[in-house]
Amino acid sequence: MTLETNLAAVIGIAKVAKERGLPLTVDFQDGYGDRLEEGIEKLLAHGVVGVNIEDWDKAAQKFIPIETAADRVKRVLTVTKKHGIDDFVVNARTDSMLHGESLSDALTRGKAYLAAGATTIFVLGGTNPAGGMSKEEVTEAVQALDGKVNIGFKLDPSRLSIKELSDLGISRISVGPTLQFVAMKALKEEAEKILATAEL
């Protein structure tokens, strides 16, 4: 998404979050380069309390250098602190394992992002055949990152449950578009039933 597309989606969701008194965090993708500060300012204007920010440059199909990625965390927090917000959440996502790098690389990046002020580290990918991290990988990440770990969660009997993740010390889970995929599958199935009974 472009920054404009992202912000347009946020506006509608932010209204609902405000009405319900719920906190809203936003997927800020790779930070939008030189427009990072502009984007964060606009998110704050809509009551956003946190962002996810990634270290994979989709356009260039390569990792953002670790120093640059860590600096983006600092830049986000510089803007929020200017507005007197000291508890803005930065969930810094590292795609190391998703793109074939090791857990060690993900942890090195995670430590740099925490040192820059990130709240949690979203470690995406892993060696579990069903997707995500194995129990051993989660344990190592929790120990290395002082429990400030976010894991992508999906209901699957061969993946770790929420209770298991909690017992291992995970501080946050993300479901991403999983619920959307479930809803769209159900919608597709119902639409196909309707078409199957239609007289054409």
C-alpha cells in the first residue's frame, strides 16, 4: 500500500476504535522512507497508539540495512515524544527467517531494534513445517529478547497454542489477515451454494 492508501483505511477504522474506546495500532509497512515522520504525524492525529514496522524492502526485494531499520524506530519515537507520548508502541518486525536467514540474524536485528526503543520484536517465519517458529525457536527468542517477542499466530494443531506461547513467555501475538481469509473462504462457499441452486 502507498502511504495514502494506508491512511485512507486508517481513517475509517480509527472512528470505530474511538467510539468503542479501543486502542488502535497500524501496520506501517516499511516506514515509507522520507515520509515516515509525515505518516506518523497523521496517524497520531487519528489517535493511533502504535505501529508495526518491517525491515524488508518489498520494492527492492532486499533487507533494509540493520542500522537504517533501527534508525527508523528512533525516528518514529522522536515524532511521538514531540507530542508528549512516551508509551507509543513500536512492534519492529524482522523478516529474517521468512526470507531464509537464520534465527541468529533475526535476534541480532531484534536486539538492535530494542536498543533503538522498540517495544516488541515481531519475528516472522520459522522452521515449523506448519509455518511459524518451533518451540525451541520461540524459547531462544524469548530468552534473547527478554520476552519482548511478538509471534504470528494461526489456529493449527501442529502449531503452538496461545497458552503454550504464553507459558513460553511471549508478550504479544498477531493474527494478521488470518481471520479475513477465514471469512472470505466462508463467503466464497456460500456464494458457490447460491450459484449451484440458481436456474441459469
